[in-house]
Amino acid sequence: MLDIRLLREDPTFVKEQLARRDPVFSEMVDAVLACDQKRREAETQVQQLRSERNRLSKEIGILKSHHQRTDALEREVKSSAHQLELLEETSRKLQEEQRTLLLNVPNLPHRNTPDGSDASKNVVVRSWGEPRNKQNEDHLLLGERLGLFDFNRASKLSGSGYVCLTGKGARLERALINFLLDLQTEEHGYKEMGMPLLVNREVMEGTGQLPKFEEEMYGVDGGLQFLTPTAEVSLTNFYRDEILHQRELPLKLVACTPCFRRESGAAGRDRRGLIRMHQFHKVELVKICSPDQADEELATLTGDAERALELLELPYRVLEICTGDLGFHSMRTYDLEVWAPGQGSFLEVSSCSQCGDYQARRMNLRYKNQEGKNEFCHTLNGSGTALPRLYVALLETHTQPNGPLLLPEPLQFYFGASSIP
RNA sequence: GGUGAGGUGGCUGAGUGGUCGAAAGCAGCGCUUUGCUAAAGCGCCGUACUUGAAAAGGUACCGAGGGUUCGAAUCCCUCCCUCACCGCCA
């Protein structure tokens, strides 16, 4: 959520910045400001009426303590009660309307985010390793040959978009998870967390999944709670409504959780295989920091995720996402794409985003700065990484033609063997 | 799920219808004094919204939402959460 004061003080700037994403967002600014204007007028009237009521009531109290008659005053207060009620209702509605409008305005892009209308304008900022194109088998065939997973039986249980990992295949995912978590906790200093998967509406609103993307989420109990689409939701909201001490920032959290997504907008896309699932595991990195730390923390967070791919000997590239392709709550994002030889393409396995105070304002997450003033924190998140696509890249990269899957060295300890025959 | 007790400022904790945004203590900040790693005294010390050029005002907030009342932290109702005990259960 953007700061309404920024919109009031410099609407031109806000419109310009939103236009970098898409001109349609600029048009929202005037609507918000019109509502803000009406809201403040109503609020001022309510406050004046209440002030008058408080004054009279206080007077009644004093008179009563002197055993004097107060009928006239009481009648006076009563006479404006109805009007006050109506105005309060108006004011409340306008407040809600303004919040709703504001919740649907995306974050402003970072000054360094490259301009561009769509994904084709994303910028490759670096790459690592050689994406060999040796006509490897597709991970579906490899998984079948090695006996790692079963899609047909998964569809009996849950329909399409689910997988059952079987035997060594299940163990391989567990090994990957343990490897990733140990890397982030022991080498990069993140605190490991085990988080709830069902969260309340306000929590989903805090990180920006609601209200705009409700159709992408799995709700339960008639929409009172939601299955988290990423641990970003639970981890970032962990300190919501709190005031942190500057000295404890940045906070660095990591959790591996199942993630649930309807993928309703992607019907038909990536239907086969592990690439787009309704449920998948993901190791998520979250940082909460002060504004001056945020740029640097995004760089290190991205590096922390990249390190995992390097240790697994998986070639990848890093894309800087342009304004037109930027996620709703992000001001700057680096995507990590791992090379999948069987697909002949790069797969997005991580999206590392800097969110400024956009989420923190929504969830009222603050810290006390050096002057003792409360200020909104900045939040960052990134995958480290999503499991299924990492799994695809691992299979397609390290399985020998008609041979075993040779595990990269760091994984062998976790898997308990050096290969899967 | 049942019963009971609770939810007040960064923390502890008083406050059962009127001048209470809320005592006191701790923590924090500032000053004074004395001085061996500190003590004592004094002062300051919530948040959000809003009016105003500013100075300075106003409104709201005592778990959430309703209600009673001229007036609610305080009374009533509903819900949520915490704690204790019981029941059930991985």
C-alpha cells in the first residue's frame, strides 16, 4: 500500500512512476485522491460534532456533581445524535473505499528498475555455467525410467497439477530441501522457521495476495482462511503489528513449506510434468530491514539463492525484471532461471523482490529508528528455491544418457548415495 | 468441545459510569549532583487520523464488533485470543 500522503503531496510523481508499469495505474491516483478529499471532509465534520458532544457531556457531569438540573443540555446533545450517526456512517464508508482503492494500486518501481512493457524487456544481468543443449531426455521420461514419481496415480487422488514422489524420488526432494535449508541457515545466517500453512485474511492482505488475487488462492472455511501460496506470506507477517528495534535488523528468515496455487490464469500452460503444480515445496527467504539497508540486502539475498544453484552445478541466468513485468507488490525483482536441457529452456526457480515499505505499511510493521521515531520497515523475499523446477533441472542436467542420475557432490551427503541408478 | 479466570501504553500493573489517554513501577531519553565501572534527585517519555502557514487545537484508540447512556476502559450482548482444569485426539 502506498502512502496516501505521497499521493497528496506529489500526485504527478506517483502517476509518472505508476505509468512506468502501465498507464492504467496512473488513472487510479485521481480516484484515490478524490475519495481522500471526501473522506477528510466527512471526518472533519464528525470530529467537530463529537467535540461538541464531549464538551456538553463534560458540562453535564460537572452540573450533576453540583446537583443541578441538566435536562436542557441533555436534550441538546440528543438533538444532534442522529446527524452524527449518519456522518459517522458516511465517514466509515469513505475510509473503507479509500483503503480498497489504495490496496489495488501496485508498488512504485525502484529507480533502477529498467523500463519495459512486458517480459521481453527483462534484462539478463549475468549468467553462470554453460547451458549445454545435448538433447537430454525430458524429466518426465527420466523420472519414469528411474522410478522417481507418479503423475497418473496423483491425478486419481487430486486431479491434474499434483504429483506423488515415490521411493528415491521422494528421498531426493527431501535431500534437496535439507541441503537448501542447511545452506541458508549455516552459511548465510537465516533463521529456520516452521510456519502454519493456513492463515487469516488480514495476513494475506498484508503481503498483497488479497484482495486483488483472491481467485488465485485456495480459501477454506468460507474464505476465512487461506492456504499460503508461498512462505513469504507467513514469514513476512510474522512480526506484523510490531515495533522492532533497529539493532535487530536485518531479520533473516527461511522456511520450507508446501505452496498452494490455483494457477487459474495459466490453464493449459505447462500442463505436463513438474513445471506448474497446484502444490509444491519451496524454500523461501525473507528479510526485514530498515530502508537504508534494503538495496544491499536484495543483492545479498539474490546471491544467497544463486549459491544453491552453483553448488548443485546447475547453469542459470539472472534477469532483472522490467517495470511492465514487475510483481504487484515489488519495486525491484531479480528472477533466477535455471537451465533445463530437456526442455531446451530456462525455468524460473526464484524471484527475489524488494518491496520497500509497501507490505510493511499494509501489515503495520515498524521499527524505531535512531531518532526514536517509528518508521515502516522494508521487506524483501526470494525463493531459495522452488523445488519442482529445481528437480527438473537437476534430473535433466545430471542424468546420464540411458544411465544413472549422478548427484552433485554436496547433495550426496544428504541423499546418502552418489547416484540413482 | 466443556468449565473457570483473564486480555489496559515497550514491559509489569492499578483503575467498576463523569475533569481517565488512563495511577504507580520498570525500561528509555535529558539535566543536576556526587564520583571507581554506579547511585540519588528532577524533568520528559503512546499511536493513528485530522484542522492549521505556523503556533496550537480537535477526534479516535484500554482484544474485536455491536448495544445501553447526555457521557463507557468501566454496564450488557456476540465473537476472537491467552491461561488453568476436564474431555477428546495425532
